Amino acid sequence: METDNVGAPFGLTSNQSSVSKKVSPATWAGLAISLFALVVIRQAFVFFVPETTFASAILKEALIWLNAVALIVIIRRGEHLPLRSIGLGTARWWKSILWGFIIAIVSAVVVGALAYATSYGHGPGSSAFEKLPLWLITAIILRAGVVEELFYRGYAIERLQMIGLGRVWSVAIPLVIFSLGHWSGGAANILIAFAAGLILTGFYLWRRDLAANMIGHGLVDFVANVLPKLFS
């Protein structure tokens, strides 16, 4: 049954009674994937395939999606928890869409201002990325919205809180890793990622609606990277 998620408790319990219990290996595996899989995959491709090609982009996306599927399997089969435990299915679909657009607007204003102030140029790999087919660029953008929110907001925040790190560390650790994971675009990209991540994290903590975060994240990237090409 769908319920309004306003005022929903942060994490899985209100008093972290689960801390006294042994953390399952499945949860540790899930945290390893959510916090480090994207970083490891990106770094591996920067090292072995510094120039993005069609084939390398397809392989990279396949590996990322494979890790996302593995995380869902861990949640459902390893931890035996519902997807509501990571903020999915906590709000009505139309509210998720509405808040997704609001997240996108707020993020676009802040990110746009920072990009202008820092003269951000998207890093050395942008030209190779822009040579990819538009459908593949679109797929990459949409994947980023879904998987990055699944990893860094929905799963990591909830499970770090569950194992007893407390709200501050449960928020700070994924945010820092998410931001530093954009190192290839330089200091400006890290700053912009940090600002965007802060907004997305704030909305997630407030609404606990991961679908809204995915929509908002995907929309911002789509407008910035795909929409201009459709009208050029």
C-alpha cells in the first residue's frame, strides 16, 4: 500500500536496535558495491582505456548495470528486505514525478551557477564522450540518474545508518565518495558534484523517495547533455 512519505523514519528503525545484531555479509557486500563499484569501474577504464570508444562505453555501462542488479539481488535475496528499505515505493508515483522536477530545477540553478562561476569545461574526456551516438549518451545519462542514486543515496545512506554509524557519517561518507568520484573532471567537477550531491542527499533525507531523486538527477543531466544536441 502506498503511503505519503512525509515524516517517514530515517533508515530501517527508529532506535537502531539492529546495531546490536551481527551485520550480515550481504550488507557488507552491498556497501562495498554501493560505495566503491562505480569508482573502481571508472578508474579501471581511465587506466586501461583512456580514450572513450563506442565499445568501451558499452562494456562500462554493462558492468555498472551488472553491479546495480547484483545490489538489488543482495537486498531481496541476501538481506531479505523490501525495496522500501532503500526508499523505493515510499510515495505515490505522481508525487515522485513532481518532486523529481523540483529537485531538477533546484539542482539546475545551483549547478549552472557553479559551472558558470568556475568556467567548468567538463574535463578532457568530454570531446570523446560527445562523439558517441546520441542514443548511447542518453542511456548513459539515464543510467547515471538511476544507479548513482541507488548506490549513494538509497542504499549507502540507509545501510550505514543501519550498522550504527549515525546520521552524520551515514550522509558524509557517500557524499564524499560520490564527489571525489568525479575527479577526472578536475576540481570544478568535484565541487559541482558535491553541490549536486548535497541537494540530492537533502531531498532524500527529507522525502525518503528514491524514485524522485532518480528522476531529478536524470532530468538535470538530460537537459545539460542531451537536450542541446536535439536542437542543435
